[in-house]
Amino acid sequence: MRERDEKAISAVGRNITKYRNEKGWSVRKLATISLIEHSSISEYENGKKDIGISVITRLSKALEIHPGKLFDGFDE
């Protein structure tokens, strides 16, 4: 994976964690609401798994944020 991609994946993971924590939710609660496996969410949050647009859409809807917010802090 290219360094730029790794930075984007890392930024998205940090932001998933940030917004999930702001809601006071566990990984399992986010998984239930977004219909994404909790183990996958954990991998996204830790930057260990590449994330597709459909997952970004589902997570942002569950977290009630604009999808672009998940890329905050990512500078090319």
C-alpha cells in the first residue's frame, strides 16, 4: 500500500473512533447500527483494513456526520 493511502486509511480510522467515542458508543453498538461486523470496524479504526466508499457511507450515516468528516486531518 502506498504511503498516501496509508495516511488516508489512518485518518479515517482515527475519525471513526473519535465520532464513535463522542456518541459514547462501543464498537459493538456502532456495528449494530451500521450493520458492519464489529471486527471490521475495529480493523478500520486501527488502520489495518482498507475501507470502501459503501462502508464510509454506512458509517457516516450511523454516526450522523457528513462522509467528508471521516477524512478530517488527512493532508496529502
